[in-house]
Amino acid sequence: MRMTGYRVVLLLAVTLAIGPAIRTAAGANAELEAISASVSGNVQKVGFRAMILKQAIEYNLAGSAKNNSDGTVQFRLQGDEQRIDQAVVAIREGTKKSSNVKVSVSPTSVDPNLNKFTVIAWTSTSRHITNPYDLVFTLRTNDKTISKKEAKEVYHEILRTTLKDEDLNKLGDDNDD
């Protein structure tokens, strides 16, 4: 009888200890939204995926971006709904070199384990970087929006820590893709 009482007390203590964490995690997931989008127009070889990555960095959004063989760009964003909306507004504006940008967005399921944004097989026409690299931004634990300037600094740090050998030497501050 004494052992059963001890188990009940232990179970109660564990429940009280982790209950708020479970509710907090459930609440955090309830706040997350996710979208999948396809972008058509002149959106490849114009720094488009780099621009999407900078939006993800600025707004602390997870997801990915990749070029499709049909000339479109596919991306996914996950995070706060308002931040996703702000990022999509900027993505619809495109880059200086893109044109005829059309973004088709649809909701998708939230991946509770997703904590990075990855540009898949990034290259740079303006920098003559033809070796493909996966550029990875890991979400900040401080879930705050940062300035465009700070996001650009984080982006350049990702490039500096990802690129290898002669590609690393091709980096310059004047180009932004």
C-alpha cells in the first residue's frame, strides 16, 4: 500500500512539473502557421532564393526554397502568421533583377520539428559560383524580428561559413544574391 501511494505521489509530481511545459508547447504549435508557395516569372539566376532566405532570417521563419526545373521557385515558410504575411509581401515584390513575379500560396501542415530555413543547392550567377551549396539558417531562440541590415549580416555570415575554397574568395559586399 505504501508503494502504491508513493507511485501516485510521484505521478502527480511529474504531471504537475511537465503539465505546463506540455501546455506551453501545444500553445506554441497552435500559434505556428505554414505555407507552401510556387513563384513563376523571371525568378531564377536573379537572387530570388537568397532574397527569400533574407526574409526568413529577418522574420525568424523556418522552411526551405529551391529552384524547379520548369523555371519556378518553390518555397515553404513556417512561423508566426503575421511574419509570414510580411515575408510574402516582400517576396511578391521580387528582386531588382526579377520580373513578372507571380506567387501562388497555399496553407500546409505545420512541422513541429522544423527549426531551420534551407536554400537548397544555392549558386550565384553574379559571383560566378557554380558549386551548389545548401544555405542553412537556424531559427533564433529569441523569436524577434530583426532589421533588414541585421538579416543581411546574418546572410553574409551563412555564406562565409558555408562556401569553400575559391568560392569563398568570390564573396563581395557589393553583390547581394
